[in-house]
Amino acid sequence: MTAKKKLQLIDDDNSNLKIIGIVTALPDYMIANLLNKSLNTGFKRYDDFIFPETDENGYSWFYCNFEDFKTKLHLVSNNNSKQKLLPKFKQIDYLIFYENYFDDELKEYLLENIRKINNVTGAYSLDVSIVKNIEILHEQLEIHETETLRKFEENKFNRKEF
């Protein structure tokens, strides 16, 4: 009799997810503008991100396809009118989510340049492993990105210029 082998599927989809936390009193549009200038990104504001695991109030959401490092960046407010998106990081005002498949060059670039921005108190690499429901949050961010950008493209296509 031969022994049966068991195969186990490991969901490692979040292993490349990284989060940078930003501490600042600046409003969302201003931090996005300053990030665009100092990082050479192209953050644009879209529909607020709603994370059903917290509540139905939205968190401001900016997105850019960061060509310099061949990755997507999500700038999300950690605050809404009622609570924090990531309560473990109460002192953090904004979060930059990104996926990094290569090395820490992007992380170092982001941290170094964000820390140089006036009125930014701090920028930190956050430990993804301690975030409750990180898999759900990551999935919801990707769904939000897909739906929002699809809707934006449809609206752009449907606009008529006269």
C-alpha cells in the first residue's frame, strides 16, 4: 500500500503587498500634490474607497500607475468621519499601498523622498503581517481599483466634445 500525498494550496497573494504610512496634518489633495512633485508620481483622486469591514463611510483614494518602478500606488486616507481604516496605526494619517516583486529600492525611494516633504512629520514602512483582515483589504482595494478605473474609462469614452 502506497502512502497518499497531500497537496496544500498556500495563498501567498499578499506576500508582496507593502504599506508606507505617512504622518501629516495636510489635507488629502495637498499631500497628493506634494507626493506628485517630490516622487514624480501621477496621483489622481477617484471615488472614495469603502471598506465594508470597517463601515460604509469612504476613505479618500488616489491612484497612480508608477511607471518609474513598474507598479501601482494607492494613496488612501487612514481616517474618515468615524474611524481609522487601519486602527493598529492610529498615528498614521495616509497609507500608500503597493506591490513590490523585486527589492527594497522602491520602499527606500518612497521613504527617503516623502520624509523630505515640508509638513510631513514622518514616513514609515508598516508591518503588513499585523494588519487584521489584510487579505480582504488587499482584495477590496484591487476590486475598487478595477471598478473605478473601468467606470472612469467608460465615462471618458462616452463624453462627446462639440
